Amino acid sequence: MGGKNFQSEVILEEYNGSSSSELRKTAIISASPSLLIQRSGSRFRLVWRRFFDAFVPEGFPSSVTPDYVPFQIWDSLQGLSTYIRTMLSTQALLSAIGVGEQSATVIGATFQWFLRDLTGMLGGILFTFYQGSNLDSNAKMWRLVADFMNDLGMLMDLVSPLFPSAFMLIVCLGSLSRSFTGVASGATRAALTQHFALQNNAADISAKEGSQETVATMIGMAIGMLLARITMGCPLAIWLSFLSLTMFHMYANYKAVCCLSLTSLNPQRCSIALQHYIQTAEVLSPQQVSMMEHVLPAWASSWSLRSIKLIHTRVRLGARISSLHHTEIKELLHLAGANNNDKQEKYLLVERKETISVIVQKDATANDIFQSFVHALVMAYVPDQESRYFESMSWMDKHYECFIEKLKISGWKTDRLLSPSVCWRANWGSRKID
């Protein structure tokens, strides 16, 4: 049989996209019989995609967590309402300072603005000093608190012209309130950005979030100037607009944080997951825990906590030895001696008046602190006070490793506990007595 000559054609395909799962074919190039370039997709679609990529991270949506989109939608809406209200409050503040009045002096207005900013700077430093280490452990709550303080600050700016004799005091208090907002909002935003980043793309997510915020700012400023123009000279309309936007702002913020399904374990999330595991031997997913988590501060949600047993509120992590009662110190010495003879745990647990104090050893690692907190939660969960310590020890020996493995399988991060910094530690051992 005569051989057949088969001719082959080499083609090149062009793709566009920032990740392998998001590639789109844009052109096919062949050289037979002559060079031929076949483009696929319209130029409008390509331009739209370029515009879209300026506001979302590369590889979207596979490069971010599923809760990124709903959070950003609500976050953009609350930001929009903030910028609209800023125009109203700034208008009131400038009129109070004396802008547009012949009797006002430049140096007087400058001094008042300087004093306002100085108060805010000092307030930010003080807030960082007292609460800086606690922001990671309750990112959702502090996010809400930050925006509430911002609302309070703008409200004071709007109120300030009504009380000329106390103008500077009210304005400085408003600046102080907003300074808390700047610290808490910036710190929690950094924590949330790390949560959203699935491909080590936190910087890209942060940059694109800045683009989204810029657009929201421009739209909010435009609407705010229009609203300020319409309501000028009508205090009732100004107050109705401001209060309505404030209510929407608080609602949007609450919806935004409720959308978050954080995979890191803080005291509350750890308590919810552990209690469910003890009762059912199953571990809840981050999405399930987020639906049960309380995002409001304790004073704001106390009415809803009365029927729910949150055992993490009974645990003092990193307790100071010298602050303990004499009976607790005696018990602590006994436990330290027993711990020195048995397996060397890097923590000690002491109970008094239904509160479990965790004494952390000076060489304890992040895993040791996590284990100590879980042990304290188990101890607080056991109802029988007489056998509480030994039952919790037995549970830890039998179930702790399995609990940690199931947490990992469910998508939780177990490398550390997101808790306030453990500032007080201790060391124990035995010495010979002559």
C-alpha cells in the first residue's frame, strides 16, 4: 500500500486571565496557508474586564474567601452613607467656626481646628495603648464599635453649633471619638484582609479595597453636596437626613460583620465549637459558628446572652499570681508540685467562685496557650465542682487530640488562639530544703 502524507497545522491560542481557573481565549493564530489571526470576544468585553480588574483582586473569585463579596457590598454601602453624612456635619462645623462671617478671624478658626486635631491624635495614642493588643481577638466587635464611635463623632459635629458656649468641648470630644475609629477600623481591616487572602494576596486585596472606597467616596461626596445644598437653611431636613443615614449606616455595618465567617479561633468561637463538640462529638464549621456568634459588645447584647451559656466569660487567661487569693495561691503551689512530678504541662488551672484562672508558664508556646484555654473551657463546662478538675483532665487525655484534628478538617486554624496578649507568666519547679 502506498503511504499517505498527512499534513499537520500548528496553531497558537492566546488566553487572558490572572489565574489558571479564570483564563479566557482571546485569539487563535495559524500559519496555513497564510498567517491568520482569529480574535474571539468583543473589544468592549475586554475593556470592561480591564475596568473590572481595577476593583477586584487578581484571580477573583477563587483568590478570596466566599464571604468577601457580601462583606464588600455592605461595607461599600455603609461607607457611602458615611461620606454623605460627612458633608452635612462638616457644613455645620464650618459654619460654627465662622466660615462666611465677617467677624470671624483666620487665626481663631485655625486654632480651633488645630485643637480639634490635637485632641484626636492624643486620643488615638491612648486608645492604642489600652486596647491595641485586643483588636485581633474581637475583630467583628471592634469593627462595629469603630463605626459607632464615628457616628458619635459626626453627631457631635452636627450638634456643636447649637451650643456656642461649649463648642470647643463638643468638637474635641467628637474628634476624640473619631480617633478611636481610625485605630480600631484600621487594625480590624488588616485582620480581615488577611482572612480574605487565599493566595497570599493581602496587598492586592488591600489595594483593590482602596479603589472601591475611592469610588464610594466620590459618589458619597457628590450626593452629600447635593443634599447639603437642598437642606441648607432647613434644620429639620438636615437632622432627618442625618439620622436616617445613621440608622442605615449602623444596619449596614451589622450586616457586613454578620457576613464574615472567620476561620481563626478567638475565645468566643472556641467556646461555641467546644461546647457543641462535647455534646455531639461533631465540630461546627466556621460558617455555622458565625451564625451563632455574638458580634455586639457585651453591654449591648446582654439581653440576648441570658439564655445562652458562654463559658469563655468564666476563664481568665494569663492570670497574675500575686493578684490571686491566698487560698488560690496555696492550691496553685499544690498543683505546681503535682505538675512537676507528672507530665510537664506548660500551664496551671485554679478555680475560685466559678472563675477558672489560667497560669501560663514563661516558656509556653502558642500551642500551649491554646491547649490551656481549651482545658479551662472544659473545666468550666463540667457541672460538678468537686470532680471538675479530674474530669477535665480525663477529657483532655482522651479527646483533645481528636478535637484538634476535627477542627483542622472543618477548616479552622488551630496554630494559635486569637486572645488578648498574655502579659503575665510564671515559672515553677522544686528545690531542695536544707
